[in-house]
Amino acid sequence: MANTFRTLFGRDGSNAFTSFAISHFKNSIETDPAIPLIIVSLGILLTASSGSWDISNHLLNRPETFFSPPHAGLYSGVVLVLFGSLATYRYHRHSSKMFDINNGKPFPTYLRLLLIGVVMLISAGPLDFAWHTAFGLDGLLSPPHAVLAIGMALCSIGAFLGLISKNNYYDRMKTKTNIETMTSEVNYFTVELKNTVPNDTTTRNKRSLLYVIISITAIWITVSGIIHMISLPFSDTDFFKFNPNPILAGLVATLCFPFLVSFILFTSWKITKKFGVLSASGLIFIFINLVTTILPNENLVPTIPFYLLNIIPIIMIDVLLSLPALRTSSSISSISSVSLSQTRKKIVVVSAGIVLGLTFFMLYFPLITHTYNEVSINPQPVWPSVTASIYFGMIDEMYPILLVSSMAVGILGVVVSSKLTAQTLYDIH
């Protein structure tokens, strides 16, 4: 009995359990290559969210240490990204040797982006330490921060492309079944399995949708961070004046944010054609922004109901895009009917671009207040206690001016998304 107790709960038991857990996780990665890629996306989400939280703390002048919660979240996210990237690389090497996928060709695009991004993430830490040592406090836009932000964007895009590739969505979970055929196609292999049951396919599809939601939201958050970096007036220090020109910063925000919102959300629907994916992506973005930029400032807590209203146009577009009329029916034989259907599709797509583009001014509250305050008629210090009042004043003063450009750029976002998804992204359904 004593030996049994020691085996289960003692050091030997602990080692056995740890070995079992590692072995199980290793087998999971080998049978489902999406696992390390989704770890990368989750790590990027954690890192980017922590960075946004850190910006809020700086704006609130809260005392900061190296071991502050935002820093802990940021570095934990980097560790997750590193682990997921190494596991992806190891899996690719293992698959290449086993199935002779590459045939001497370079790594696939998603893996190259991932590896370059990880190198940049790892390099950003020492660069940031050296920068602080030489120049003291830095602003939002600095060379180390730029390296970090670009590395995060590359990692998020690489993980997304890897997750939607054929290799990661074929049913390879049933490894005990008989493999009939293996073929190589565009650096990916396809496995046809016997005795696949509908439940397995349903589970795989649900998991695939979740992967798309997480990975595309990670891209949204990281690219938003880059746009904020080159448009927010938070980069002047004693040594360097990196604040962007106010007019140029306002122009960047006006063109880039509506395009990004429209492009990301429409892409999430385009590659899945499933209701709920677009809404879920929007909800995650809203939740992250709410937690990291609104809740830390007690003066902004009363604005939470206003901010949550952003989900209404997002769900509305999700419903509109998912209407059966948007899909061409196989029973349609009349040329005029097909033409009418295509016209309706274009109208719906353009409407989606218009509505999604218009939401940017509300989705990026409160940080966007600092950008547009610089070009407003009566600029004033944006203290935490007056951020909300200044912002709501801008809705009357500036938002009407931005309507036309927001709609036009939003339409451009869905057009570019349609072209890119048709050419480079694999429709997992």
C-alpha cells in the first residue's frame, strides 16, 4: 500500500504523471498540427492585450515595475508564442521526413512568417533593455517596440495561414484507422481515412471555426497596435521626438482603422461562410478593448453600455451575410435569375463594407480620442477624467466629416478581402 501511495502521489508518481502529460501533449500535436498554431495565436492575443493594458496604465500614471501584471502577461504571451512556433517547426520537420512533402523546397509561407516573427519577438527584449539603458524611458513608438509589434503581426498572420491550410483541417485524429492514400499538394499532404463518422467531422468543423476566430482576432489586435503606434501622440521623450505629425496621424487612423475592421470581419465570414464567426470575432475584440482600455480608468466605466452597443452592427452584418439569398442556389436555371442573385450579393457585400467601416470610430474608443484631439478645432489636454467628454464632443464635431471616407474605405476592405481569400486562402468548408 505504501509503495502504491508513493507511486501515485510521491515523487515517482509526480514524474510519471508529468511524463504522461508531456507524452499525451506530444501525441496530440503529432495528430493535430493546429494545436501549436493556436497556442501561437493565443500567445499573441495575450501579448497584445497586455501591451494595450500597459498603455492604459501609463496614461493613468500608475506606478510600474518590471513584474507588473501587464508585463507578466506580455512575457507569458511571448513564451507561448515561442513554444507554439518551435512545436510547429518540429512537426513540419517530422512530417517532411516522413512523407517527403517539401522535396527540397523552402518552408511554406506560414512557417517562414512564423519563424521570422519569433526571431523579432526574441530580439525585441534585449533591444528594449539596451534602449532603456541608453535613453531612459521610451515612448510608444521606438525601434524596440516597432520590432516587437511587427514580429507579433508576422506571427499572428503566419499562425492564421497555417491554421486555415488543408494540412490542419483534414481529419487526422483517427490515427488508429487504416490510411488509404497519401498525396502531396502545394507542400501539404492529404490523408483519406476509413470509417470516418459524422460526429468526428462535426467536431473537427467546430474546432476549425474556433481556430479561425481566435487566429484572425489576433491579427486584428496586433495590426491595430501598429496603427496606434504610428498615430497616437505618446512617443515624445527627452532624447527623441517620435510623435507623428497630427494631420498625418489623423489621416492614418481615418484610412487604416475602417479598412482593418471591414477587412478582418469580412474575411472571418468569407473563409467560413458560417453565421456567428464574424460576431464572435467582434465580441472578442470588444471584450479585450473593454478590459484593457476602459475598465482600468474608473472615469470611463459609465461608458461601458455605450461601448457594448458596437456589437449590434456587427451582429446585423453577420445575419445579413448569412442570409440564404446571398448564396446562389443550384436550382436556379434562368440567366436573369442568376444575374439578379449576383446583384443582390454585391449589394449585401457593399452594405457590409459600409456598416463595418462606419463602426471604427466607436470600436477604437477611448484611445482614438488622443489621435483626433490633435487635429480638432479646440485641442485640449486629454486627462483620464475628461476623456469621455472630449470623445463625445468629437462625435458631433468630427465624426460627420469622417462618414464618407469611412464608408469608402470600408467598401475597399471587403473588396480586398474578397480578392485575397479567393486567391490565397483555403475555404475550409
